[in-house]
Amino acid sequence: MPEPMSPDSSAHTSTPAHPPGGLVATYREILAAPGATRLAVASLVSKWPISMFPVSTLLFVSPVYSYAQAGAVVAVMLATNAAGSPARGRRLTRHGAPAVLRTCLAGYLAGLTGIAVAAAVSAPFAIVLAAAALMGTFFPPASILLRSHWTAVDRGRGRSSANALESALMDLSLITGPLMASWLSTSLSPVLPLVLIGLLMTLAIVLLSGLADHATPSAPLPRHGRRLGGAALVSLFGAQFFFCTALAATEVSLPVYAQQQNAAAYSGLLLAGLSLGSIIGALVLGRLPGSGITRLPVLLLLLATGTSAIGAAMFLGPLAVAAVSVPAGLATGSVFARFFTDLGAATPPGADHEVQGWANSMTTVGFAAGSFGGAALADALGTPALLLCSPLAAAVAASLATWSATARTRT
């Protein structure tokens, strides 16, 4: 029988388990659960298309139109994905995962094919944008399903280990996806990465469909259930937005800084160092039970300290920034994992998919705002000044996270 992807109400009241003996044992225990290894593979496979799409689109669309128009294609896809994510979460709850996954995959592939064909024949740019909007509107809700599942696991264990694993896989895809897309585009064919994106997403949906629940559509959540989690959830969504904005501004500032220092070759190294630190920090802190250092406000303030360290190192040169980037990224993955664990604690029973849909929207919108605003402010203020100011966003996020915890305690 397929493994359930949506947690039941009993998961909200599970007793935290004692942490296992070591780091490897923690994640071996998680992957030993029935279907967990297949879910982890599906998670990584579903993330590669996301990380490959921006660079693939820029390399394929810009020669026919322009860099600005290629960027608009990526922006339209992300915006429509963010706008429709909560609705896809609700549809997962009401209609079951298999039907929603199949429908979304069909629309996603149609949009992706439309982008490739329209650009290949130099069609009017409006057609390319329409295809990007179709692709984003039907973006398969793989991340919603996966986060709902891993959050339920963490809720039962009393720590963020499963979400830490999910965050580590996300960082791994961010390192390998753009490299893979760039190599395929420049060495073989610019259209090949788009073909691979479609194949990888199809494989991910096949893996998830085999494990998804086949439950009948659930009844609407009672009004009092939504109201109980409202204040805590809204505060967490706000904190998530500010965190993603600050993180995106940091990631944008690194390649801008490298170019300003006539050291463009360092761009990939600096971003990879940040992601490597994120992977290490998430896996190490994710195995710890609830403690002071794993609380979201503390992790956000640690992240702000790391960002300030990168800004200070920029006055010394690219080598100093490279040395600081790994320790500066240690809190990043842990913050992501803790966000989804705390969201799970504040989610009313039966609303997991919808809450994860809203969380996905906050992540996408936050990254879009941070990428645009970070590039503009880095050009106006300089990258060191931007990074020395960006901890303000992390401090706001920490305040909102503290308010959320207070509201949840009152409830």
C-alpha cells in the first residue's frame, strides 16, 4: 500500500522521541522508514529542475530576445508559481495527491514545451511569456507534499532532522543544478537542459505518485481550527519572507562583489561555500532536540552575524570572503528546517498542505524581492554596505518568530 503523504491529526500530538546516538544514525533512522529513501530521491530530483531553470532560460532565450526579456520569463514563471501555490495545497487536501500531480505535470510540461518551441522559432515574445505563466500556474506541488511529510516526521520526533535533510538536499541541488545546466547549454545544446528539466520533473512526479495518499477528499477545516493557528502562522509567514529576502540579497551580492573586484571566477566558489556551510549546519543542528540554540530567533541572529562577517570580509578581498562564506552559511539550512518545523507546530490538523502552499509562496516572493532589491542596493550602496545592513531583515524576522512562538504558547 502506498505510504501516506499527508499526516493525520494524531501526528500533531505525538511524543518527541529521544535523539539517536550520532549524526549518521539520526539520518539513517529517518531514511530507514518505509518509502523514505524513495522520497529523498524524489526530493532531489524535483529540486534540480527548479535550480536549473533560471540559467537554462537565460542561455536559451537571451540570444533570440534579450537578457532582460529572458529574466522576465523566469520572473513570470516564479510569480505565477507563487500565486497559485496555496490553491494547489488546498487541491491536494480535497482531491488527493495523484490526481493533482498528474494534472499539474501536464500543464507544467505544456508550458515548458511552449517556451522551448516559441523561442526556437522566434515567436512573438508575448507567447513565450504566456508559456512561462502556464508553466508556473501548473508547477507540480512536489515541495508541498515533501515538506508536509517531513514536517509530520519532525513533529513526531520533536526535532527538525527530517526538514534538515530536505534543506540539505535543496542546497545540494543549488550547487549542482546550475553547473549541470551551464555545462549542457554551452557544451552540447542550449535546448538540452530544458528537455532534462521536463524529464526530471516527470520522474519526480512518478516517484511521488507511487507514495502519495489515496484518501478521499477531506471536509473543509472548521473555522475555529483556522482561527487558533492564525496569529502564529501569519507571524511565521512574515518572518519567512524577511529571511528569504535577506538571504537572496546576500546570494546576489556575492557575484556582484566578485565582478566589482575583477574576480568573476570567484562567483561560483563563494556561492558554493555558502551552500556547503548551509548543508553542514543543517545536518548537524537538525539532529539536536529542542534547545536554546535551535530556536528560530537564535538561529536568525546567528545568520545575521554570519552575513555581517561576509560584509566585513569584503573590505579585505575575495580570499577573505571565500574563507568566511562556509562558516557564515552554517545557520542558513538550519533556519529553513526550523521554519518548517515551527510551521508544522502551528498548523491546525488537516491544513498541512495549504500551510505548506503559503510557505512556498512566501519563499518564492521573498527570494524574488531580495534578488531584485539586493542587486539594486548593491549597485547603489556597494556590496559591503548592503551586507552590513541586511541583518536588519534577519532581526525583523527574529522578532516576528518570537511573536509567533508567544502566540502559539498562548493558544
